[in-house]
Amino acid sequence: MSASTEQKRSPGHSLLLWATREERAGTVRLICAEASERVLAGRDETVVAWRGCLDDLPRALPFELLSLGVGRVVLDLTDCGGPWRTEWSELALVAGVTDRLQVAGEPPADAKRPKQVLDADAMPVLRRRSIFGLGGVPDEQTPGLPDHGSPQQRLRTVIRKLAGDHGQAPEPPAAGWSSGALDLVSEGCTACRVCVQSCPTDALALQTAGRRAGLGFDPSLCIGCGKCVVVCVPKALNERGRLGPPALLGEPVLLELFEVRACSRCLTPFRGTGEHCPVCTYRVQNPFGSTMPPGWGPST
Ligand code: SF4
Ligand code: SF4
């Protein structure tokens, strides 16, 4: 599949494309398709139904709509008890758009049944090809569409763009952040790379140069899932709290720098005084057993 096709099919593409062509900066009310039959909306609002739960909405999407010129986005959570609504509010705080992203359960005072509910996956976007009959700019090459990297990269890009207008990250809520990056610390890392391989967003990296190794962490890519802490067999990696959405504005950090040596059997760099890395040590001691020590990799 070509990159342009992937971009065209990414979640919310149709809605974003519509936003680039929409000249009036009004309000977009997003609601899950299931609840759209009973939605109430303000007179000037465009109601858009998302196929599925609003919790499945790419976190970047409402912010990308705002960055494309939509005046206000309402996430309509009427009748919805989703515990994740705090996450949206925290992201809006960091992006500096609490007045433009409304996480709402109540309809506005002038609310009525809308004349039309649009489908987020099939927005009424006019193609230049159909107007002029002469080809023209294909949809997926429309200038101004957000960069479609990983979901977390998309979120980082748009939050930085919006937050850039108002300067510094906000103070944390009194109870602390409830979503976003973990505050990781490392002491005693053995360079096994299990956490690196387990991280779903590539927020961790282990780099070696000669006899030195460093465990790096990019908080702006961390989604706070905690997998890395769970899989660390030597318990070197730990969390001391949550950095929260302000980490989206931060830079990579070095968690630990240490000396390594090459395993005499597989040449993998490892931390220790023995001849073999932990995996080879285990294999030498258990030639007929599992190929990996307990807790190391998917074969265990
Ligand atoms: S899982 Fe633990 S020991 Fe292994 S590389 Fe990560 S921090 Fe280091
Ligand atoms: S908490 Fe999850 S996303 Fe963050 S570094 Fe660990 S594995 Fe990666």
C-alpha cells in the first residue's frame, strides 16, 4: 500500500479533509453513531457522527480540527459515562484550548434536533476533479492536512502547534495528572532491551557505543501504559509518578548511562562481570529447556 493510500484511509481523514475545505470556522459537535439519533445541537453547529465509541477517536483528531480553523469542537458525551473524559480535558489544558474544546454532557440552551448528522467517514467533500472534470489535486495531497505519523506522533505534533501560541505548560491539577506519560527512573539496567521491545510507541531506546550504553526515554511518545515497568526482570525501571500531557512538549532524556561488555557467545552488549550475557548464561545452563530465561521475551 502506498503512503498516500495509507494517509487517505487513516482514521478521521475524511473529517480532516472536510475541515481543510470548510471556510466557515463554526462548531463541530462530535457524537458516537449510536447516540446520534437522539442528539441535540445548537443552531450553528455541524453534527458529525463517529462510527464507534468516542473513546476510539484518535486523540489528535479534535485538536487537528482546531488547528485547521474549526472554531470549536464539542465532544458530546450525553448519556455516556466514559471515565476517559478527563484525558480530553487535560490535553485541552496543555494545548491551551479549554475554551475551544468542550467535553460536554449537556446540550446548549438553544439545542434542537439537527437537520442533518454527517458521517465522519463520509464527509461531503467536493473533489476538484468532479467540479472541473479535468483531474486536479487528489484528496490525499491536499495542502494543510496534518502529518499522519503514529497516533502519538500526531498528537504530539498538534499539541505542540497549539500550545506554541501560549508559551509554557500549565500547572498540574491538584490531584495530579491522570493520563499521559509516566515519570520513569532507571537504576541497575542490564541492557536486555526487553522494555524497548515491549513499548508500543517506541518511547524507549537503548544505545551502545563501545563499552558505554545509555537507556533513553522520550516522554513525548509515552502513553503511560506501564508495560515497560512490568517486563523489566531486574526491576531496574520504575515509575515515580506521572508526567502527564505536558510531556508532549518535552524532550528526550537519558535515564541511565552505564558500562557494558560484549557476550563472548553472542556478542550482545550486556552489563555484568561474567563471560556470557544473561540469555546465553541461561541457555548454557539449560541446553534442553526453554531458549529464553523466565520473563525474557515472548517464548517464555
Ligand atoms: S527491561 Fe529493565 S534491564 Fe532490560 S533494558 Fe529495560 S530497563 Fe534495562
Ligand atoms: S509506559 Fe508504555 S508507552 Fe511509556 S515508555 Fe513504558 S511501555 Fe512505552
